[in-house]
Amino acid sequence: MRFLNSKLKIENTILQNIAKKYGTPAYCYSYKQLRENINDFKKNFKSISPLICFAIKSNTNLNLIKEIKKFGLGADVVSMGELMLALKAGISPKKIVFSGVGKTSKEINFAIDKNILLINSESKSEIIEIDKIAKIKKKQVNIGIRLNPNTDPKTLSQISTGKKDNKFGVNDKTFFELVRYCKNSKNINLKCLSVHIGSQILDHKPYEKMLRILDKIIKKTQYKFDFIDLGGGMGIPYNNDKKLNYKKYHSAIKKFLKNKKSQIIFEPGRSIIGNTGVLISKVIYIKESYKKNFVILDAAMNDLMRPALYGAVHRILPLLKRGKKSKKIYEFVGPICESTDKFTSIKNFQELKEKDFIAICDVGAYGISLSSNYNLRPKPIEILINGSKIRVVKKRQKHHEII
Ligand SMILES: *Cc1c(COP(=O)(O)O)cnc(C)c1O
């Protein structure tokens, strides 16, 4: 994404033209950025030949997942719906892992019938349930156990998952007990140790610490895991921060693997899709206030929930650049009846007029997948841009579909 002659473009496509033709709010994704992210990820971890399972929950657009599948990626799913979507996109069941803290017996039945690679389980009760269902089906089911390594990922507290207070995974004591349980079960094959300590992790050190803990636990169990699933969580720069250093993470994993034959599984979501998308929106009104002006957009928290949900900050850019700066702070808000329906406040933004267009950046991950129909607002259109080729990958919802 860049400005050319003051016009914001994705590849060869001027976003202002998209806004006028397809209306707003609209999610626009860059195919080239997606390809670059996947190739970059693969290149950095090439020496350990990992299985890369895209975390479907970060973006649930079927057509985008079909594109991701073409690069050979598998899928990490967290519900029956996501599993069905991954299969519909043509992803091989042998590249699908099913994560999550509470799978229902219906979901477990479905996953077993589809012969997916792994069900990653996070509690004794769920493993007993899997065992029971597998026995009825007279099948052997491959599972992983998710460990809670009690490692602080140094990210937003709302998206931290690997500390002992978090609901995710099992502690070391339960882990050892469950390894014994699986060894004694005829219907469960314990294949994997999994972890996922959080999301938007920018510092490689929490990962290094996590690997040291895994190493100790594996030594203690003396169990040979075919797979070590390290989860996702690799962070991207939203503002001025630096993205996670893949090279350092890679060398820590190489060191960790020295005395092991396990294959690594990754479950990246954000790092694959996050920076591929923008949400374009129109300024409906500008409302003057004491210290700041409210820029009221036609996009709202139902379209992009991260700011309201986690206090996440996304950059905002105008689609047409003009020289003159606003003297007042702009607070970008949506029309929804909630005070948390605001995106961000910006000082020294260019002076905006009503009917101008803006882009909210880096919304490819946890954008459309977290969207809702709150206030009975239809979900936005989604568009994939490849050079000057424009493809609608999901139509805008119509009112009659939600009423
Ligand atoms: C959410 C999630 C991921 C993906 O996280 P990102 O930060 O998007 O990479 C991977 N694995 C599990 C188990 C998850 O819950």
C-alpha cells in the first residue's frame, strides 16, 4: 500500500476508485502482500520444514482461505464451523489441527469422522470424552495436549494465553498425568505437545523462554512426540513497532530441536493476513467539539472490533492526500450507540471534509472475522486486489438477509 500522486493505492489499484464503485465500508486485501507474507514465513523457517497451519479464526473469508491453501498451508481451526470452512476451501484433513478449550461431543465426532491430523486438547475431561467417542467408533484418534507453560508473552493482557491465570492449556502436573492416561488408552494416540502463549508477540524472548520450558517438560516425560505445535502469535507492526524477529525465533527452535525428531507445527494467523487488508470508509459528518472534532465514519465497531475489544490502535490514512493539516485533534468514531465505538484519535491529521474517504490499516486479521451485525448493520463487502485485477471475494450483506 502506498501513495502515488497523492492517491492511496493497493498494488495498481486506486482505493478512492474502489470506494466510489463498490461503496463503503469495504475491506480491501492485497494478494501480493499475502503471497509475500507466506513466502517470507516459509523462507525463514525453511530449515526445520514445519507444517504451517493458518489460524482460520484470524480471517474466515472462504475465497482468501482457498488462496492460502494454494500455497500449501494447512489450517488451525477452533470450532466445527471453522473445520467445515477449511474442508470446503479444499484443505486436506491431514493438514488440519483442531484447537480450543471446549469442544462439544458433536464437534469431536465430526473431527474424528473427517480424520484430521490432530485434535489438540486442553483438559482431562475433554480427553476422556475423545477416548469415549473413539472407542464407540472403534477408531484410533491422534491428539495433542496443550500445555500452559506459564510464560508471559509481553503483549496486550486481553490476548495473552500462556500465563497460569489464563484458561488455556493444562499445567505441568496435569500434563504428566494425561501423558500416562494416553499411554494406557487403546483409542488415543498421543502425537503432539502444543502451546500457544498469546497473540501479537513482538519480542522473541518469551518464545525462547517457552522453548526452554518445553524442553524440560519433554525430558521429564521421556515421551517421543511426533509433533511439537508451537502455536501462532507472531506479531506485526501496527504503528511504529518492529515485527517479530523470525531469525531469532528460528535459531531458538533449531537449538530446541537438536536432541529431538519431532516435526514443528506453526499456527500463524495475524502474521500471514494482518497487513494484507485495509478497511475503507467514508466520512459521514464532522462534528465540532471543545478540544477535538469527531470524524463520524460509516465504518463502526461492528465492522472492526479490535479497538473496542482490546484497545488496539490502527493507523488511519486518507485516500487522497492534501497538504493542509487540521488544527484540531480528530477522533475517528463510528455511528454505533456505544462510547467504545471509536477507532483512534489523531493529532495533525490532514484537514478532512465530509464525504472524504479514509483507510483503517492492517485489518486483515481479526477484522471481518470479529465483525457482527450489532445495531443491525449489514457486514461490509470484501475485495481482493491483485495488481489491477479486482475481485469481490464476499458481497456486502443486504438488509433483508439479516432482518
Ligand atoms: C488464535 C490462535 C492462533 C493464531 O494466533 P495469531 O496471533 O493470529 O498468530 C494460533 N493458535 C491458537 C491455538 C489460537 O488460539
